[in-house]
Amino acid sequence: MKFSHVAGTVLISAATAIASIYVYSKFFQPKGMGLYQNGSDSVPVNYVNYMPGTAGNDGLTPPTDFTQAAKIGTPGVVHIKTKINPRQLGNNLQKRRSMLEEFFGEQFEDNRRQYYTPPQMASGSGVLISDDGYIVTNNHVVDDADEISVTLSNNKTFTAKVVGTDPSTDLAVIKIASTGLPYLLYGNSDDVQVGHWVLAVGYPLNLETTVTAGIVSAKSRSIGINRRNSRNAIESFIQTDAPVNQGNSGGALINTAGELIGINSAIASPTGAYAGYSYAIPVNLVKKVVNDIMKFGNVQRAYLGIEYKDPNTMSDEDLKEAGMTRGMNGIMVLGVPESGAAAAAGIKVGDLVTKINGVSTASIPELMEQLSRYKPGDKITVNYLRSNKEQTANVILKNLEGNTDIVKLSVVDQLGVDLVTLDKEQANTLGIEGGVVVANIGSGLVKKQTNMKSKFVIVKAGTNKVLSTNDLKKRSTVKKRPGWKVSTWATVTATSIIMT
């Protein structure tokens, strides 16, 4: 009897252990790398019947038609609908409204009423990037949304939540609660060449799934659209002539093998409708942003630590004074902050940066795209010309604070503004000890809850003085509703030299 009891105990323990290991591996253990993105080893269901075993570039040869690529792409693109609820106008706006009503004869009692903005509805597109419901789209598609719904190509609708956003690249990650979904495999946007056939897949003008075709007409385009929401905007678009309209934003740009090579983001148009050119964010940049958001909650942005100017924005006199030419095959270094990565690597003012990790950076968009693929602490090689002699530097990239630490999401980040410490000379001119300049206002608490404008100066957080960006971060604690009183002073002139 004793033996049977012991044997039974052993068997029960073994079964329990096996069950525990299974449950842990099934539900709790982080996914491994896998053959495809998000740790999956199986081919997405939308690719199974249309590719020879594994994804590759076999299908890049120009086809007789685009049926195969369209069948692969359409199940992985979703329709996103958003709603912004009515919002009470700020005190200043209400006072202005009251003054107008009083001037035009409204009764005094009416001035005490509360005013609200009407509800707003909008729609866009998104791309499934995993079988468990992660979706990449444009930040401007979900910006400020109180409600987000996602409709799949099979007409099933889900409520989505925002995982994270990055106004600098105009990207966002949202998620729906579902599994076994078709999703698009990442291609390689570095392989995309001018003249390649591409397809744009999305939901333009509130239509059902729509596929259009065109060719890549240019690469590394910068059109200035992301600067509306971020001072450190990153733009290196793939330009195509595939027809794209309002509602296509956040949709897929795919190659003829059905691989995702970009996220459609903007059009160049004098009328607001398609006029010949559309712009997509390269998928190699998308991958970095998405991975950071899913791992850290925000994007870990690396900086080389140089100051520069775009030759195309400078006059001939300014170019001559800086020793630059409009057609320079590289980026002229105009400043090297002591705490930056470039200074530590020996890069100096006057050097001409030509390559990052062996990839040509002949223009600012190309430089920005390459750097945006790395995080603080990553080691890269930088090729540069000094006195017309090529040299190579080994650089350890840093964050904006001048170190290699992981940057955690804070209340300051939730403000949705770019901040710069007011320098002493400007502070003296304004007659204040110091402050923080709001260099640019994107999406966030400041836009939603205040009437602040770009170039205002924050001088207090609560009852505490704010003399620098570090002060502001120290004074802010993580709360659902930061109880800040924001004081503003006169505007200041922001420098046009950009840090990267």
C-alpha cells in the first residue's frame, strides 16, 4: 500500500509539474524571436496559399497582374473609425464667447452657460502586424480620439485601445482583443528602388477595402508635415504615384510579393484630394518605432549629437559663410555639444558626415532615417570628410539627456510638447530667472487642456519654480491628472539649428 501511495503521489506531482510548464509556456512566457515578427513561426493565414513556403522577394518580379499581392494584402488592412467626444471650452475661450454675446445683445445670464465643442468623427486605415491584434497606423488617425473602433476585412468590428504613439514619425500602435488574425509580413524598405511597382491598400473616403497601384517615384523625401506635431520630426518618405486619398492614412504600401514596405501617411495636393503623389513611412523605420512602443511604451530615440542646417533652406550668402554648397554629398557639422556622442568620438565642427554604418547619408532625411533605427547605447560607425580626407569614427549613441539610459515615459511626455531650457540671455531680456520654452505643441495634455501656444515659457509647475527641463521633470509626478498651473510669459525666438 505504501508503494502505491508513493507512486500515486509521484504521478500526481509529475502531472502537476507538466501542466504548470505547459500553462507557463503557453500564456506567460515571453514569445521568442520566431521566423516572423512578434515571435510567430507559422505563415500568416493570408499568405499560405500565395507564397512558396516562406516570405521572400521571389514575387518582386513584375507580374502580369497584381491579383496575388492584392489577395495577400487586403485581409491584413483594417478600417479605423474614431470619435472625439464633446469638450468644454477653456476659460479664455468661454470669456471671449461671452464678450461677443454681450456685444451682440445676448442677455447677461447667458454668459454663465458652458460651451462645448461638438463631437467629431473620423476614419482611417491600419495594418495588422501580428496574429494577436496589434495594429500600426498613423498617429494623426488616432490622435485625441476618445473612442476607436476597428473593422476587419471580414466586417467584424472591435474596440481598440492605444498602446503608444510617436508624433515625431506620425506612427501609433493600437490593439484589439482577438487571435488568429491575418497580418502582413515586413518587407525590406532598403531594397525598394525607384521604378518598383507598389500597391496602396486602405479605406479611402469611407469606402470598403480599396487597392491602387503605382510605382516608387522617389525615396528619402521630406515634406515638413510631421513638424506640425514635433520639433524633432523624422521624415524620410517613400514617394509613389499610387492613388491615395483621405482615409488611406495608416494603410499599407506593399510590394508585388505582398510584403509591407511602408505605411501610407500623406499626399501632396493643392486641393486636399489626390493630385499625383503620395508618401509612405518606410517599414524599416516602422519596425523600430513599433518594437520600442511594444517593449518600452515609448520610442527610444538615439542622437548623434551634432548641429546642422538644411542647405535647401539657406541663402547663398549663408551657405558661403558656413562653407557649404547646396548640392553637398553629406551633412556639414555646424556645432558639436560637449555632452553629445559625436564630441566623445572626436567629430568636429566643419566635418562632413557621409555615411552611417556604411549607408550613404547624402541628405538630412537619409541621416535622420538611419539614426532613427538605433537606440541610445547602440554602437555605430560614422564616415566623415575632414580636409577632404575620409575618416571613420566609432560612436556610442546617446539620448537627448546626453547618456545611454532607457528613457521612461513620464508626465512631461504626456504633455505632448517639445521643451527647451530658456537660455540665460533670453531670461534676462524677459526679466525672469529662467524657464522652459514650449518649442512646439503636438498632441497631449497641453493641447487638450490649455490655450498655450508655441514659444510660450513655462515658469512654474504647481507652486514650484521651473528653471530648466530637468526642473520640470523633477516637479512632475506620475498622476492621472497632473494638477499643474502653467504660467506663461512673452514669446522668445527659437533657434533654427536642429539637434539630431
